[in-house]
Amino acid sequence: MPLFGRKEEGKVPLNNDVMMKCMCGMCPVQVQSACTQPKLKMMMDMRGKMGMQSSGMPAGSMSMMPGQMGQMKPKTEDLPGPYCSIGKAACNDLDKSKACICNQCQVYKDFSLMAGKPVEHYCFNDKAI
Ligand code: SF4
């Protein structure tokens, strides 16, 4: 069952593991984007909660099923990545002239994205298929 009502399936699922490994938040392509800043903050907050979860600290009522983000279900347009999973960025002030760091990302390696399409700049080119 796809998360967030995604219609087309790409190569990369949107799950906790991918969210934790995603490097889009530190990518030069979008770090200067004013539109992206609140989304980045939200993503960091989400990752903080996921990190606490996996380390077993405040479990209990906050617990999430593996592969799901529990009560945290942001719309994909509110996420600043992983664009290889969710497709193009909703913000239009990203700087495509900057170097793409997708191929340095563990998600890229985990899902063999070098063999998929497109091969980089998913934030502009859409999700990996
Ligand atoms: S999809 Fe690639 S180029 Fe775009 S922000 Fe993420 S890491 Fe950077």
C-alpha cells in the first residue's frame, strides 16, 4: 500500500529508513531555497522523532510500525526530499546549477539508482523509476 496516496510506484519507497538516509536536506541545490527552509525544519523534526524511536527512548504511544511514519503523515509537497521517492520539488526556487549530491546518498546505493531514470536532480526531473 503506497504511503501518502502515491499513484505511481517508483523505485524508492517512502519509509523511515529512506527518510533517515536522505541527503536532500544538505544538498547545495536546495539549501539556499527560502521556500524549502520550513520544510527542512519539519523534516529534521520528523527525523529526530524517528531517531528517538529507533533508539527505543520514548516508545509507547508514539510507536510506529516498521516502514511507516505513524501519525506523521505530511503531504509530499511539504517534504524537502527524498525527491527520488516523492518526485519533483514543490518549491520552485531551487538552484539546478548547483552540484547534485544524489549519487553520494546511501538511498541511491540501496536502490541502485544509477541504473534507473532519471539518474540525478530528482528535485527537478521527478522520481526514480
Ligand atoms: S534530489 Fe538530488 S539534487 Fe535534488 S535536492 Fe535531493 S540530493 Fe540534491
